[in-house]
Amino acid sequence: MTPSLAVLERLLATAGLYLTVVDQEGRVIQPMADREDVHDGAGRRYPSHLDTILDPEQGEWWGDIYGLARPPETYHRSSADREARRRRSRWEVRVAQHRNVPPPPIVQDYY
């Protein structure tokens, strides 16, 4: 019999173990965080896969290039931009691990 994920988690917890997700290099992948305190104009939460920006500066919101009024919160719309920011952030946070690796380029806003 193949146990469901919930049953497998309970079995592992009994043994003091837990499931985790790792990438191809074996690094643990953290879950995306939902922001309960930030909602759009209709009262909806921003989804986890969006990097929320509170009080965006000029150029941080994709609508700036169209001259739209800046909202109190927004997100980086471009997935390439989000991934470049993640790479840069990982390098900045884990400097000791990346001591001999040149830094990724500083992310420029491009939409």
C-alpha cells in the first residue's frame, strides 16, 4: 500500500524526522511566504509566488513606464527579474559559501 503524503509525514514525525525539498545540488529549498498583512484594492492577498514591494520607489513598479499612479504595494512582474534578484540575494546572504565566486550582476529594472 502506498501511503498518502499526510500519512508519510505522520510516520516520519513519529521517528523525529520530517520531509524537506532540495534542489539538484542538495540545498534545502525554503517554502514561499504568504503575507497576511498585505492585500490589494479588492482585499485579496498577493500570492506567494510574487515578491511584494511595500511603498515602491520610482522604477520598482512595472506601471511606472506607463505613467500610472503608484500603488501602496506591488510586486516584480517579470519572472526573469525575480530570478535575477534571488540569485543576487543568495550571493549576498551566503558570502562565506561564495567567497571565490564573482557576484551576480546588480539587477536593473527591465520590464
